Amino acid sequence: MIARTTLILEAFHTRTERVTLEEVTRRTGLPRSTVHRILDKLAQLEWLEHLSSGYRLGRRALALSAHQNGHAELRAAAAPVLHALHLQTGLVVHLSVLDRGNSVHLDKVGGRLAAAVPTRVGSRTPAYATAGGKALLAGLPSEHVDRLYGRHLASCTERTISDIATLHTELASIRGRRGVALERGEFARGVACVGAAVQRDDGPVAAISLAGDVRTIRLDHVAPLVVDATRTLDASLLVA
């Protein structure tokens, strides 16, 4: 059973590839009924995600991949910073990195409030729809951002940035705020967020963001705390 499960997981060649039942069967050489049974079980356990167009790697597989791709050191350095920020604010804290055009959540701290924000460790969201993701994009050259997206951007809500020109305007505003990114209901209705990124000469390293109820969170009040947290993380990474 373990050998067959391993074969099936190895049939997914990239982090974002969507593979149909028939294609997994072809790649593994296993009986279709066996593949179908194991795929469903892996989806139930969140190693895979079942979509209308097939299957792709799920939360657990992506979280494990994050460790293997060298993010374990980053998570370890960020953990005390994230917990301190949560204790200071009582809000949900994320650590995220940029993977192509997506923001990947490496860690999430939020206590009982965490369930109110629809993200999970290992989950991927369009970077242009989140504060942390926009902070990361603001550290890239404009032509790099153009290569990541087409002219029209898929929407998460009615407030999501939906075209590349508006995104460039937003990223310029973030740079004008010294890297502070804001987001109100762009990824999830009722949720607002502020984020900032650790930036190096060769590009953004990671972003820290705070999320909470759009009706009560004061983004301007907590933004300096997020900036301080990224500075603390940056210093920790330099020492490590």
C-alpha cells in the first residue's frame, strides 16, 4: 500500500500541476480502481486536493515541500516573531513566501481566531489578493510582475484587483509607503490585512502579515508592528 501511494504522489511532477485520474493511472501503471481509491483517500487526508479538472498536491504535501525547499530555517527563525506579534495584537499572523504568482503560507498563528481567516499552512493564494503577497510583489521589478500574470487577474471577491494596470498602481503605492501593503476584503469577504516583506538586494525573502475582522481591525495602528516584525526577522536570518 505504501509503495502504491508513493507511486501516485510521484505522478505529480510540479506543485501546481493538475492531473486527471486517467493520467495518474497511465503514469503509475496501477489498476484504475486502485488509483481511484488511493486518490480519494489522499484527498480526504489533504495530501491531495480534488478539483473538477483533476487532482493536485494538497495542504500537507505543500507544507512538507516547504520544509524540503529550504524554508525550515525561515520558519524556525520566524516562529518567535510571529507568536510575539500575535500576543501583541490578538490578530491572525501569517508568514508567506512568493512562488511564481502565488503567496504560499508557511506558517499561521491565530489561536481561536485562526478559523475566521480561510487560510492554512501550505495553502496558496493569488499574491495580488493578499497584503503579504502584494508586499512581496512590490519588491519585484515591474517587468517581472508582468511575466507572472496576464492582463486580467482572476478574482477572489468583488474587491480583488482584476487587471495588471491597477496592480502596478497598487504596488507603486506600497513602495511609497515603504513596503506596507493593505488589503480589505480582496481575498476573503469580511477580512482585512496589513503586510510587509523582508527585502534583500536580490528580491523579497518572506512577508509577515496581520489579518482580522474588517469592521474592527485598525490597519494603520498595527502596520508599524508588522514592519518591526519584519526587521526582527531580517536580523535573525542574517545571524543564523
